Amino acid sequence: MAQQVLALDDLTVRFRLRRGELTAVDGVSFTVHRGETFGLVGESGSGKSVTARAIMRLIPDPPGEIPRGRIVFEGRDVMGLSDAEMRALRGRRIAMVFQEPMSALNPVFTVCAQISDALRTNLGLSKKEARQRVIELLALVGIPSPQKRLDSYVHEFSGGMRQRVMLAMALSCDPVFLIADEPTTALDVTIQATILDLITSMIDRFGMSLIFITHNLGVVAHSCDRIGVMYASHIVELGTKHDIFRNPQHPYTAGLLNSIPRLDTQSKYLTPIPGTVCNMMEPPTGCKFHPRCAHTMDVCKREIPVLREIAPGHHAACHLLGRV
Amino acid sequence: MTATDALLEVKGLTKHFALHADIYSRVAGEKVQYLKAVDGIDFHIRRGETLGLVGESGCGKSTTARLVTRLIDPTSGEVRLRGEDLLAFSPARMKEARKEVQLVFQDPYSSLNPRKTVMHILSRPMEVHGLARTWTEKRGRVLELLRRVGLGVEHIDRYPHEFSGGQRQRIAIARALSVDPVLVIGDEPVSALDVSIQAQILNLFRDLQEALGLTYLFIAHDLSVVRHISDRVAVMYIGKIVETGPAALLFAEPLHPYTQALLAAVPEADPDKPPPKLILKGEVSTPIDPPPGCRLCGRCPRQTTICSEISPPLIDVGGGRQVACHNL
């Protein structure tokens, strides 16, 4: 087994809002190894992005707080780091790519200015050196004639090219760990294919680890080694991509896979998951999925199921699996 | 295809938007540029059929929807509803026709008025078209509509913010149905929804079609959604239709290089399927004053000299399929 780079243990993130308390991430544990791509899948509001931000310690406090849990990155507890130590980690060791490059990049600075900012602060490069490095980075992510595009502003790039700029910025300080939060969601399918290809090749080339956050099951099926499925703040299933796609054990995972229309066959009706995602301000008792589940038992309404190992490396949190 | 068995027929439909240059270049007498959003498209939809219109952002899908509903007027071309030219209608006749063609939009958070109750949202179109007069009559019809889209009497006096995304889209669909349309145009009606909810709404579209004999023009960028819902599919690329045909055939054996590239780029939710790959070079080019030839010029692996000179017409290739490519 390759070396473990990141370990989350019982991570819980809570927000204190005027209307009450909202637990966005509840007891999430998983590990990511060196060179591995870990996919975090779930529908909107399931807690995927909050998990990612917690790893980067980007949860604003207040209103956010992390009452429980540990985040261990390269053997160090991230929560115990000082702000200065954290700044040395962000960008340098862990970098992040966001969904919407237009709002993540600064519209009033040129691409060169934004990327060299990170280079000069983190690596202490001179203005000239930084400029040279930016050209290399832009070429690396496949921006044609980078010498000419260097002094352009973000709005002068297309969506796909902006996402390349984001990736160049994330890669600028040679991180060992990349978190990509829905990096292709805003893109057209042909552009998505090139960006996915680019991310995968960068990961391979630099031996980085990646957490890939998405709601698109097609994307994780091809770009991830292991997958965690999130529903309403919990990880409900965790396993290799073959465990998840070929042998889903949690009714939510199975339901999700059944509800997507397929390209190769046509059926008259799809099999949706009934009901709607629970209101996170007033979550149901017990298993959060029980109001939508076809196999609900009494115990599901009382107790939150814990994630248990059902086969080597394949975990699921469902009361059905305890009973044989 | 004769006009009689098509519910909707579109011929040579074109919409060019003039891009107004800044005052200096206008004084200098520079030519006005045109964004050719829709550039001479032909298609028809038979009664009871679903035509899927698919393409990437900026290809003119939504402009087509707006032209067909006459929310905007075309630069040239014809839109025929049951053989009658929509563009020649008097305002009074157009109002009648608006009842027959209804739209469902992508984002149910911005398409419903947050200050009105469901009762108001669903009964207002009936009032406008004089379909229901008394309060009891309206309420009866609204309840019937809610039942049809899977909502209940308890929802009638609520406001849009009290509903989830999927439920709001149900309300938007009910509103489209409130005036008994024959043709419903969905402009990315499931794109904003989570997959588990998306499946519910797609099933609802299917149920309503069966129950009410509706005809759909279903616009989406998600190929698997279009494959699922459509009888026939039209693929658009920068203002032109490049390929049309029965959904099963078109997806099993795409003929146009763009359709092939589009399908190859879709990541399927199956780790054993081939990974997505990109066949075309570069990115979608601009619809602003495009060059005369095929729009795929410069990206296409099959390109020959004729491609940059003459725009290929849509040609019948048998099996109800049409393709616009010089090098089939």
C-alpha cells in the first residue's frame, strides 16, 4: 500500500446560523494515498465542498466551527497549525481548483500578475523569474502562445482556457496534493474531456494525489481510483470505483446509479430516488436517507448507521448490511 | 415531409444579432458585425413526438426556442404551426397561438415569481387566455394541474421559496400545462436539478406526454438525457443543424464528425467503458461573422478543401437521417 498523504478522521463541520445550527459534514473519515485520485461524489448540499474547504482550513469561523475530528496531512495535524504554518501549506503543498474560474480568478489583474503573486510570495522569485515561470506554466497546461496571453485578463479567455489558467495557478508552486472542486461542471462536454485529460496527465506526471469533487458519476467512473459517496453530510459508501459501480451496497448509491439515463440503452422510464433531499436544518432522525429509502426498517429511524467494512476496502453505512 | 403531418415546421430559420460597435469605429465607418446565432435551420416535429435539440453552449439552442415561440422575431425564415405561418399572424391570432406553444425554462429559481402563490402562478395564464372565470373554476383547474405534476392541495397556497428545486420545476411544468398547450418546449428543463431529482422530472415529462398527447421540443446539452427522452434528435453546432435522425440510430452510429466527437467526449458512468476522449482539435469557434465554409473547419479530422469554401447542406442519407457533411 502506498504511503498515506491525507487522513480525515471523524471530521465534523457545523455552521451556527441565525435560524439554528446546521451540520454540513458529520463524522467524515477517509484517507488518500500518494499518487491516488479519490473521488468525492454527492448531490448539491451533501457536504462535499465543505469537506474540501475544511482540509484547506478555509471554513470561516464564525459562523463555521469544527467541533470534532482530525485532519492529518503528511503526518501533521492541520487543525493544530498556526496561521503562518497554514499559509506555508496552502498553495505550496496543497492546492485547489474551483468550479467557476470566472469568480475564483481576479478580474482586475492580468493572468501573469495573479500567478506570479503566488510564485513571488511562496517561492521568493524575482519579478522576472516569476514571469518566465508563468510562461512555462501556461505552456504546460496547453495555452497556445503563452507569451502573448500572459498579459491578458481573465475575461479575455474562454471557459476552458480559464480553467487551464486556474490549473496553472494551482500547479505553480509544485504542490503534492490537489483538490479539484467540480472543475469541469461549468464546461461543455468536449471541453470537459480535455480538462479531465489534462488534470489526469498532470497528476501522473508530478505524482500528485487528487481529491476530485463532483456530482457527475460519469466523470468519477473514469478519473478516480477510489470513491466516497456523500449524502446529507455523511459518507454513506466508500470503495474502489469497481466496488461502487459494479457492486453498490448502500441503497442511495444504487439509487443514484439507477437514476441516470444511459447512452447505450433506452428505457421508457428511469428509476428515480423518490422524495427530495432532506432539509439540513431539520434533518430526519437516524439514517438521513431513511425517508427516501425503499428498505427502511424501525432501526433506521432511530440510529445513525456507522460506516463498516463489508469487504476489504469497501465500506458502507447501512443497517441492512448488519443483518444477514 | 409534408406540412400536414408536422405539428411544427421550421424552414430556413435565421437570427442574426447586430453587434453594435463603439462610437469611434462607427464614425470611422467600420462594418457592423453580426452574431449568427441561428443560421438557416430546418426541422419539423410530428404530433406526439419528442424532438431533442442538443449542442454545446452558444450553438443557438435557446435562440431557436425563443424564435419558435416568437419571443423574438427571426431575421428570415418560416415557423409553421399546423401549416400556418406563425410570423404572419395578427396580434390577436398570435395570442391564441401562444396558448398552444408553452415553454419550461432551465432555472426554476428565476422563472417563478417569488411574490406570488402557486395558486396565482398557475391561474394567471388561465385568466389571460379566458379559460377559467370564477374562483372555484380556477381553483378546481389548479388542483387538477397540481395533481398531474405530482403535487397536492397542501401546496396550493405556498410561495416558490417553500419548495425544493425539483418541486419548483413541477410548478413550472404545471404552469406550461395550464393553458392546454399542444407543444411544450423545454429549454434545459432538468439541467439545474440533481440526478436523483432529474430522473423524477424526466419521468414526469414522459407521463404527461402519454396522458395528454403532448409534443415536445426538448433542448439540452446532456446527451444521455436527450437520448433518453427523444424520439428524434437534432445536433446543432454554431447556428447550424449538422445531423438529425431517430435517437437510437443517431446515438448508435453517429455520422457527422461533430456528433461523433460529442459522443466520444461523454464520460459514461461505467468504469469499464472507454474513457472520454476528444476527437476535435481546439475549441468551439465564434458565431460572430463565421467564415463561409463548414463551421467545423479547422477542427475536423475529415477536412478537405471544399469544406472551407462551401457550407454543406443537410442531405438525406436514408433511415430518416440527414447529415450536413461533404465527406461522408
